[in-house]
Amino acid sequence: MALVVVVGAGFSGAVAARELAEAGHRVVLAERRDHLGGNAYDERDAAGVLVHRYGPHIFHTQAPPVWDYLSRFTAWRPYEHRVLASVGGQLLPLPINRTTINRLYGWDLSEEDVRRYLQRVRVDRKPLRTSEDVVLSRVGQDLADRFFRGYTLKQWNRELSDLAPGVAGRIPVRVTEDDRYFEDQYQAMPRDGYAALFRRLVDHPAIAVGLGVEGLDLPERRQAALVVYTGPLDAYFGHGLGRLPYRSIRFEHQHLPGVPLVQPVATVNYPGPEPYTRITEFKHLTGQRHSGTSIVREYPTGTGDPYYPVPGPESDLLARRYRALAARESGVVFLGRLAQYRYLNMDQAVAAALVASKRMVRNLG
Ligand code: FAD
Ligand code: UDP
């Protein structure tokens, strides 16, 4: 039985802690915030509406092992996410689909017509080196300008052409009327919320949780056979090679008393001049009944908590140099969205933590 220190209690850290504890090791799980769950944390606001403190988190995955694993710690509420974009005074489905194009231009195109239209306006870009290449090659100039350019500039403070292809590549384009945001086989919300899921995940006699604890300052680090670090990669090395860019967001929460629902779907995106990127209304996600409603506006910013790694050529280069340092750091495993500097969804973070935990258990013997 070894002692393992896990730094950070988001999905990456909490799953690793559980797996190591179940394998018979003693785990100290240190989280600097005053709650579990990392950025997926949810809580009731002053009016009693369940909200996500760090912006909307919708669970979706294609991976049965991830689904089965988390299902040990939560029941689910079936939920398919839908997003409308506020463009030209209309609310139009995103991802762009047949309805989006017909409503935007006042047409009545069939699926086949839409396919032909996209074929005509699509810009041939090969290889696909940037998010601009991806968007232009999927939907052409006009739709790229209306739906992607402004939103991306606000979200990242970078042009589409300065971002890796995978960023805007997350959003598909469809010729059908399918208006779901995700196409994954499993789409759901934890029935009792994320905080409850995390409480069950770390509820194990071999896990000692410390909230409000700086993981890297823990005295137990010296006795630990292994440290699992899920904080920002550059922070671990005291930013010695320079700062990795992480994009932050200011979340402006608001409760609207006496308003049952304020918008038709959970999230409305604003690619236009508004200073925020999107507004999410939580009751759509949770199905909660309440006489009022609660929303959050997201204002992207360069300062504040690190939320998004910024995938682009220079940051990739710097991240690679930090990863080389990390690989030489014996007895430490770097895991998760911040420590791996990868734009991971929750299910990908869980999958990576499960794989890494198997390897750690094997190595601990
Ligand atoms: P985190 O959740 O960031 O957890 C890391 C934890 O480590 C934090 O709690 C931090 O406080 C702690 N920590 C860091 N350094 C230290 C230290 N030195 N000592 C102690 N503690 C430390 N994914 C989806 O699948 N669906 C979505 O809809 C979705 N929406 C998102 C919306 C927003 C606005 C954001 C920002 C992300 C979204 N994600 C979504 C991604 C999701 O948040 C991540 O996949 C997930 O949080 C990754 O978990 P993690 O444990 O790697 O990192
Ligand atoms: N995007 C956009 N317009 C939109 C939605 C997304 O330009 O209305 C681009 C933008 O660059 C964004 C990326 O696509 O960062 C990925 O969007 P997603 O909704 O997956 O972002 P997340 O939920 O991770 O913030």
C-alpha cells in the first residue's frame, strides 16, 4: 500500500483518487477551492435554482466504459443540448443545419439543395491548418463571418486563422434538420447534479479530502510514492519557461424571479457585438421546477482562473517544452485539461484518468 497525493479534485483528480484507493492505496486529495468537482461544480443559488458556478456543463460521450463508470456514482436525467445563435435579429439553430440556412436567407431548400449550396459556397482549403480553414471549407465566407468570426474573436481574443483546426472543428455542419448540439450516443445530466456525483466518487475510506488546500505545499508530498498533479502545467514549474496562455471567463449569474423560462433553449450564442459569448438558462438542463429562472452570461477575459488551454502554434510549442520537463519529473503524473494543456471534455478527462490510473496502479505494484 502506497501513499499517493492527488492535487486537484476535478474529474481528473477525483477519478484517479478513486481508482488508486480501490487498488488498495492511501490517497490524500488536495483541492485549493472550497469544493469538489473542479469546473463542473454545481450548487443552488440564493433563490434555490441549481446552477453551474463555472458555466454550463453538459455531459456527452461516445464511450460506454466512461458512461458505465460514472453511472456507478450517479443516476442520469436524459437531456439533449440545443443551442440557438442570435444572428441578424433571429435565433437560428447551431450547428448550422438546413433550418439555419433556410431561415437566415428566407429560402425553402431541401436537404439535397442545402448540400449543393454548401458545395458551391465552400472554400477549398487544404491542408486544414487553422480553424479558419475548417470553417471556410465547411460553410463558406458568409456563414463563417456571421456565426464564427465574432464569437471566436470574443472567446479567444484571436482570429480563427490563429487557432488550431480542432477549436472551431468541434462544431459540425448538417444538411438535415437535426438541431442537437452533440451527436454522441450518451447525452445526459447527472440526476442529482455534479456536486453529488463527486461526493460519491471520493466517498472511500482510503481517500482523505482536503479542501482549501494548496496541493503543492502539502507536507505529505515528501512521503508520497506518487503525486498526481491536475493543476496548470506551467504553474507546476513556477512558469519557468514563460506563461502558457489559458483563456478565462467572467461568469455573470442572474436570477429572474417570477419568470418561469426566459429563452427557448438552454443556450443562446451571441456572435455579434455583445460583450458576452453566450447565455445559458439552467432549468433547461436540470428540468428543475421553480417559479423563477437563473441564467449565466459568459464574458471571456485574459485574466482570472485558467479555464481553456489555447490551442495554437506558439502555445503548442511552449506546451511541448513544458511536457518535456514534466516527462523528466519522476514520481509525478500530469493529468487533465490544465496539466496536459489539452482542450478536454469531461468524458475525455475521465477516460484519460482511467487509463492513467491503470498504469499508475501497475507501476506502484
Ligand atoms: P478541472 O475541472 O479544472 O479541475 C482541476 C482542479 O485542480 C480545480 O478544481 C483546481 O482548483 C485544482 N487545482 C489546480 N491547482 C491546484 C493546486 N496547486 N492545489 C490544489 N488544487 C489545485 N466539458 C464537457 O464535457 N461538457 C461541457 O458542456 C463543458 N462545458 C464547459 C464549459 C466551460 C465554461 C468550461 C471552462 C469547461 C467546460 N467543459 C465541458 C470542460 C470541463 O470543464 C473539463 O473537461 C473538466 O473540468 C476537466 O477536469 P479536470 O479535473 O482536468 O480539470
Ligand atoms: N464557435 C463559434 N460560434 C459559436 C459557437 C462556437 O465561433 O456560436 C467556435 C468558437 O471558436 C468556440 C469553438 O467553436 O470556441 C468551440 O465551440 P464550443 O461550443 O464547443 O465551445 P466550448 O463549449 O468548449 O466553450
